[in-house]
Amino acid sequence: MTAVATSYPRNKIKVLLLENISDAAVRELETGGYTQIERIGGALSEAQLIEAVKGIHLIGIRSKTHITRAVIDAADKLLAIGAFCIGVNQIDLKAATEKGVAVFNAPYSNTRSVAELIIGLCVMLIRKIADKNAAAHRGEWLKEAKGSFELRGKTLGIIGYGNIGSQVSNMAEAMGMHVIYYDVATKLPHGNAKQVRDLKELLKRSNIVTLHVPSDATTRNMIDADAIKAMRKGSIFINHSRGDVADLNAVSRALKSGKLSGAAVDVFPEEPEKNGDEFKSVLQNLPNVILTPHIGGSTEEAQASIGLDVTSKLIKYLDFGTSEGSHTVPPVSLPPQAGTHRILHIHRNIPGVLGEINSRLSDRGINITGQYLKTNDEIGYVILDVESKLSKEAFELLKDVPGTVKARMVY
């Protein structure tokens, strides 16, 4: 896509990046002409964010930073938010939608990193490597085969057969495992995997259960005492999805009783804000348990891929108005046209707005050479290409159309 001169110079766009976002993302922004970049290593509290976002056009976060309605209300110039991670549950999407702020993320970029780690954990836990490693560090020689097994021939139950779950499925089959999966939607199986319709059936049949689901009302504490009761004695539990989808107290009791023979947990209901902060969990100091600090997708390859993915979406939105991949602004894409200027118009989804836009421009004899509209429940988003010589007049006419949320001349 050919770069164009923006109406608002790129070097005046203020960017705030939190939580050690990848250098690859910074380089991509700088290459695109966005040079006013402030970087902060950790997350910020709501009060700190409210101060920090004033005058900011673009903010980039990871999973620790929470963008609340109060933060969005305080962001007087905010155009877009980049979530440099898989999920966007840390952002108030309704508030962002109402303000016409585009939100982008990278739902696929760390898939391989997470999937590889899950398979590695399966091997470690079924062989009780965590216990043998701890014994060796204590100076104890614990060479035994009892309670250690191969993955080959065992059944892996995957809860959530999305991008990560399906990759785990492929790798597990390559290790000789049988794979079954549960998902609320009907999903085409990879390889010889089989979908089961009932969660408890999956739990009863699986030697290892791994969770790959989002956090919402339907998944909170989906693995509770009753679910664990349905699992096979001596099975293994892995959660590298979201911290609130499993009752860790119930998991702890099952580990102590021997119902579960091992567990790996990477996500927790409450997590420290930054490195070095104190961390506590009911799963600490239990046998054959591997606890990690929310690093499922934390590889250099994944972070670079996420950085490039999200940054490219942000730049396309800022430079051309392309909103494909946004969770808040309806997906619109229109190729640039020679001899035109581009105006973006975000408005409340109420009847008559597009008619008003077209009438105002028509009454002034302004020709629209390209136009595209898409709506969601809350807002409508229009990209208009108009004749260059009349674009300033057109922009002024559109800024005060009834229902306008945000209007911007891109170039």
C-alpha cells in the first residue's frame, strides 16, 4: 500500500506503549513515520492511566493494563487502542465503541508458542519431572519409573478448539495421543480428533485436560469441584487460557487427595502487576505442579509477530481508515483513489445519518468518488473519498452532522 501524506502529520501523533511491547512494534511505527513514542515498562493503574492518556492518539497495551470507561473518557484525542496480546477482555469495548475508538489485537500470533508449551507440559507432568527436578536440587536421587508414563496412547481432552486448541491437537496426534475436544460451536476436526458434545464426557475419558477458552459468563469456574469429580483418577489438568475459568481451590484439593496427579497453571484470578511483586497461590508447594507467570505466549518470536500484526493494523487504520480486525469500529476497507482526499466519519447508529451526509455534500456540489458504510449495534462508520479541492469544505460540513461521534480527515 503506497504511503500518502496525512492531513495530521504522523510525527505529531502521540503514541503511548505500556508493558514492554516488542521492539519490532516500535520499529514498525517509526518506519511508518510515527516518532512521538513514549514507552513504559509495566502496567499503570486506572488513576495513572487517566493522567497518562491525555493528549494521546494511540495507546498500546498487553494483558495487565485495564482500559476502563473512565480511562477512555479521559482520553481526549484517542483514535485507537492496540492490545498486543490474544484477548481484549481488559478493555471496556462498549465504552470504546461509543467513543469511536478502534480496538485491535493479535488473536493468532502467539498460537504456536502456547501450543508448543502445552505439549512440553504434558510430557513433564506425565513423567513427574517437576518432582524429580525438585528432588535433584535438594540433593536427593529419585530414579524410579513408578507413576511415570508415555504420552503415546493416552487421551488428551481439549476444552476450546480454536486457534490454539486445534494446534495442540495436531501436535498431540504427532506424539501418538488420542485427541477429543469440546467446544460450544461445531468445529471441523484436525486429523483424527473427535468432537464430544458433553463436557463431562470429555472429562471422564481424558488422561490430560487442557483449557483454551475465553473468559466470559459461560466459562467462569467451568472447572469446579463437580467438573473435577467427573475426571479420571490420576488425570492431569492444564490451564493456560484465563485465570477465572478454573476454581483453583478445587484443583488444590484434588491434587492433595490424589484425584489429580499433576497440574500446570499459567493464569490466575489475581496476578501481580509487575515483575518482582509478591505472588501467592493455593497451588504453591504441591507435588507435580508447574506454575508459570502468564508466559504461555511469551517467546521472542511470538512477541515480534504480535508487534508486527497489531502495529500493521493500527497504521492501516491511522493512514487509510481501514478498520478490518477492529472489535469496536465496523470493518471497512476502501483502496485509496488518485486525486481525492479521504474523510472518516463515525456516528451513532441512528436512521438518516448517511442521507444527511450525502445531502450536505450534494447541496454544495461536492462529488463523492468513493464511499463505504458499515454499522454495528452502536455506531456506523463511513469512509468517503471526495475531490481534493473541496475536501476541507466537505470535512467542515460533516463534523456537525447530527449523531456524529468522531470525524477525521486522513489525507
